[in-house]
Amino acid sequence: MANFFETVSNITKIEELKDRILFTIFILLIVRIGSFITLPGIDIELLQQSVAAGSSDTLFGFFDLFVGGAFSNAAIFALGIMPYITASIIFQLAGVVVPQIQKMQKDGEDGRRKINQYTRVATVFIAALQSIGISIKLLSQNYNGMPVVPEANVVMFTLTTIFLLSAGTVFLMWLGEQITERGIGNGISLIIFIGIIAVLPNALMQEYELIASGARNPFIEIVIFVLLAGIIASVILLTQGARRIPVQYAKRQIGNKQYGGTTQYIPLRVNTAGVMPIIFAQSLMFIPNTVLSFFPESPTVTYLAQLFSYNSFFYAAIYGLMVVFFTYFYTAIVFSPKEIADNMKKQGGFIPGVRPGKPTAEFIENILTRITLPGSIFLAIIAILPTFITNIFGITTTFAQFFGGTSLLIIVGVALDTLQQIESHLLMRHYDGFMKSGKLKGRANI
């Protein structure tokens, strides 16, 4: 604890780092304020009552998680940064099948700049399309027969919603870039991070009310928080875990100088796919209840809704299998052993005991396949943990999301990345970081 306060004190001594952190906090405050500015023409009280009566087991509830409640508030930041994330994923996947985009990805800084420009343009189109869907949903939404948008001019409300929501997304995208450039951490990731963290105080308050009312045993609550700490530690291990493959570079004589002859390492992460498998799987798993919400109630609809309910074991089983599948799928997209092997061959590098070229690619692919299996299974366990935690301990769904799934992985990943950037600034000024050793530990060698 003393080391922590000493590190915080060191941060205040570095003017540039202090200004970057304060700038980041200021921008994130703007993001949170925008999450409560409701679109014009909406009855806020009816909207809140309608949301409270709704279900979080739909794509709308899943979407609301990433924007810190801005979606359920029908705020100007209701779309959040998600259209930009969607556009980025589209171009990343397109790079596998579209030769032109693949060429841009290999063109270095110039190619990256072009892809970023195309991504921004695609973001505006995606935001506009999603805004149309939100305007239609708001116009049809009601509570006890009273419309959430009373006496609305349909055309005017739709146009206003499209403009404000699209502008809100573009503004958030710009704010994220400002954090990355002038603040600390990755701006886009931090905007998603603050949206998820925003619901934590409310979740903790619900837990406190359960204890205060006698509905929850304080000892059980202690067990829950100890379990949460263990899960967070496991997720950190998963995020940092990697298998290091040694690469030897041949010696080269250029003039009077000798280059190469050193050994470097290729870190193959246990969880190369990151949080994307869970996002893909969860998006698909919420589709059934989203579609069912548009149908009138009937025994069949009720049965299917319970089957695909967030707390259903059937839901958890299918969800876990999909996470394993998407882990392998996304890993195959983002990591190319052949490309790694070709680059090593061009630079005169080789893995000891393995021939360059195709044998090297096969060697890397075999190792990646082996370490991805336990990684995908562990990721699936993390994904379905909130379901089991809710069923076993009876905690609220809001608090359960911090025990695993997308929320926990994003929180841990963004927090580690931001802390590592702070560590770098401290070490550059010859100060100790948050760890006693003076630096955050690198990925564990597995």
C-alpha cells in the first residue's frame, strides 16, 4: 500500500504525465455527461418506466452494456463508439478476403492511414443505419399504452435522431483519438471501459441493499468478493499468458560492423483472439430473445424465451461452445503463421532446429493450435461464469457481469494497458512503478 501511494506521489511530480491523466479524466467526464442528455421529443419518465419493465437478455441490453446506460436513456451518445468498432472489425475481416484491403494492410503507415480513413467513413454510414433502427424502436416503444415519443412528427423525429446519434458517435470517435494522442491509454478502449464501469456503483448498491434487508448473509457476500478477486487474477493470467518461441538471427558482416547473431522471441498469446470471441458469441446468443420480443406472448414464445434466457444452463452450454469455435476462428484471421515465417526468412531469422519457410509456418501453427485449445476453454468458462454465479449465489444480473464475460475481459485488458503506459512514463523519469520491481510483469511464459 505504501508503494502505491509513493507511485501516485511520483505521478504528480511528472508534469507531462499528470497533465495527460487529468486530460483523460476530463474527456471521460464529457463522455459520461453525454450519456444522460436525452434526445429531444422523448418523455423521460415513460422511457425509464418502459426500460425498467423490459429485458436485458436482448441485443438492446447487450448494446446498453457498452455505452454505460446511454442506450436505455435514449441519449445523444446512445450508439457509443460501437459503430466505429463494427467498422474496424469489418475492415479487419475484409483484409482476409479482399486483395485491395490486404495490400493496404501491408503498405505500412500509408496503408494504415488509408484504412483508418475508410473506417471513419464506414462508421458514419453504420451509425446512420443504426440511428434509423433506434428511431423506429423509440417511436414504437410505449408504457401501459402511452407512447415514449408523444405527439411526434415521425419524419422530423427520425431525421433529428439520425443526425444527433451519428454526430454523437463521430464526436466520441474524435474524443477517443484525443485521449490516445494527448492523454494516457487507448482512447477508444477507455470510452468502452468507462461505460462498463459506470454501472458498478449501482450494482454494489443493490448488493448492499440485499444485506441491509437481510436477504443476503454477510458471510456469503464476503465469499462472493473473494471469488471475484480470484476470477480477476485468473483473467489477468489469461490476458498476460504467452508461449515464447526463440528466433535466432544469422550474423551479417556489413563493412567493419557485424549485425545479427542475437536471439529474440515470438510471443504466442494463449488468448490471441482477445475479447472478440465472446462479443461474437454473445451477439448471436441474444438474437433469439431479441426476435421473440417482437412476437405476442404465447406458451411457445415463453418456453423459447426461457430456453435462451441469460440464466438458462442451455444458454450457457451453447454459449460456451460458440466461444470455443469463435476463438479458433478469430485467431486464424488475426494471426498468420505463414506471414510470420516469410518475414523471418527475409530477415535471416530461424527457429533453432526448424527449417525456414513452410516447416517454420507449420511449427508455429502447431504450437498455436495447442495453446489455443486451453485458452479457448478457459475463455468459455470465463464467458459463462456470470450465469452460474447468478444461479448459485442469487446475485443481481448487473453485478454478475463483472464476474466474467465481455465486461471483465475488457476491464482487465484496458486497465493493464493503461497501467503499462503509466509505468513507461515513470520508468523514463527513473521512478518506480506500481510494482515493487519497478515494472509491470510481462506475459507469463507458458
